[in-house]
Amino acid sequence: MNNTHRNSLPSPIVRRLIVTASTSAMILTALATGAAHAADEVTVALAIPLTVDSGGVYALGFELGFFREENLQVKTIVFQGAGALLPQVATKKVTIGFPLPEPVLASYETGKTPLPVTYFYNATPRNEIELAVLASSPIKTIADLKGKKIGVGAMTWGTIPATRALLREQGLTAGKDVDIVAVGVLGSGFLALKEGRVDALNFNSSWHAMLELSGTPLRRLPYPQVFRDINSNGFIAHQDTLRDQPDLLARFGRAYTKALVACDANPKLCVEAFWRLQPEVRAKTDNPERQLAEAITLSQKRMDAVLRNRNGTARTYGQFDLAVIEQFVKAMYAAGEFNTDNIPVQKIFSNALVPQFSQFDVAQVQARARAAQ
């Protein structure tokens, strides 16, 4: 990877995100030292801030040298949702993005210009986006949201199309029967729910688990099966990058997978590595033991969801279930969210690099993680 993209980053908006990392963005950098030649730079664009369960993967990948061993120098930048993230990948200003699938699928609707990006790594194999209400709320189904407000982090979030489709399946129209409003991420959204400014949150399962661990019981509203099974965020790259530099993407996917396996083997180390890398995100507390235990629980939940199927069997690292995605496209079309179901799923989602993600000794990686402090 050459350095040309560095000159186009950051834009004024991204620069502000970088300097306010504690609330809007984070840059994580792995320095390649002692390499035979300069490491390839990889910039990963995220749609939401990293938290202890997701950020620990990068942190442990840095500390245990998985990115360095693949001759990579990796950093992440957070944008305000997929709507802001996707143009960065489409114009090659960043190497890799980490969005939900809906906005990319929607770009292939009739009358639109498809985004020139391809998913190459399924990082979240089942839907982690939820509609959650307070456990004390009378709302028990999606249909019960009529006349209510749903909170999202920002109106550029890629979660919104599927949420509109879920509402439409119940005969509800967003903006008419149900309001979708921006409440900010994490704490600001939690407060909006607790104060009754919104009736439900449309956050990911890890964020909802954080709110519960802080002492606020929640109820998740049941989703139809196809919306439960669709994958969430995955890694994308420009189609040119996948064509011209597949080895770069394969090395990134392999290093990331090693970090997942290491976090699964030693979740305590995974959590502590993230806090060492980004100490300002660790809240002050008079009960650090409980804080650590809760963070480990969050990390374990994520690793379990990413590395194993619902029945507990190991999943193939990074692999997409194309049949499930095709069913999701048909459901979105039936709900009126997509104007066609003729969307080339096999062009948008590639399993071509999947065999390379597992080309390492799992037991050796697990042993390294367990032996590390």
C-alpha cells in the first residue's frame, strides 16, 4: 500500500473527530518495528466508537504483534455512521470500512449508482442490532411502538433502513406512526431512554448489555427470523483494492482473526489491553473489580457471537452466508425499503479470501494469549 491516501486524510471533519477521540473518534496505531521493509498502512473507517469489547480486539492485536507479523500498520477512524463512512472507502481515502450491509445493498437499487465496494470479511455473522425498551415499559412488540419514539445514534446510521422495514412489516410508517430520532451514542442515548425522551433504543447488543450491567433492566423486542439472521458489520474495501491487493486484505483479515481468537482465550487481557491503549475511556469507579468483571462479560459475549454459531459450534472465520443475505434483500423489497430485489449479492459479498483468514495455528495463538500479562 502506498502513502497517497494519507495526504487526503483527514478532512476537516475527520480531523475534528480525531482530536476529540474520547467522544467522537479514536485512532489506534500499531508501529511496525524491525520489519524487513516498511509496513503497509491500513486505515479502518468505523461507523461508531470502539468500546471495550470491540476495541480490545485491535488492542490485543497490537500488543501481541499480530498486525506487525503481517507487516501491517493499522489505525482506525470513527465517522458519524455508515452514511459518512462509505464515501471514504468509495473514494479510496481509507483502505477498509466497517459498515452494516443495508446502505451498500441499497446503492444497487434501480436508478442509483452502486458503491464500488465489496465486503470481504464477515465480522459480525448475525444481527447485533436490537430494539430495546425499559423492562418496565408496556411495549412488548414492534407493533406496540405506534405513536412512540425510537432513538438512534445519528440519522446517518446504517441501521435505519432495516428499522423502517421492521416497522412497515407491522403496518407502521416511520415519520408518521413512529418517530426515529438522533440521541447520540452510548451514555447520551442511555439517558434519553431512562428519562423517557425516547421509548426504545436501536443500538447494538453490546451497548444494550452495557446499560443493563449499569443497573437498567431492558426488554428486547422480537425480530422476524430473517432480520435476526442477517449479518451486521463486516469489513469492506474498494473493488479495486480487492482486485489489485487481495494479499493486503487477507493479511489484515488473518491478523484480526488471530486477535479474536486471542481475546476469546484471554478476555481479561483483551479488556486490559484496550484500557492501556485508550485509558480515558475507562470510567472512574470505586469498584474496579466489578468494572473489570463486567467488561470481561461484554468481551466474552462478543467473542462468542463472532466465533461460534448459535448452537455453539465453531464458525468459519469471516465467511458470509449468501443465502441469508438474499432472503434479507427479498424481505427489504417486500417491505418497500428496496425498490428491487434484483441486487447482486454475490458481487457485493465475497468469500474469496476466507480460506486465508484461518492460515495460522489456533492453539499457538491461544497459548500466546494465555501466557501474556
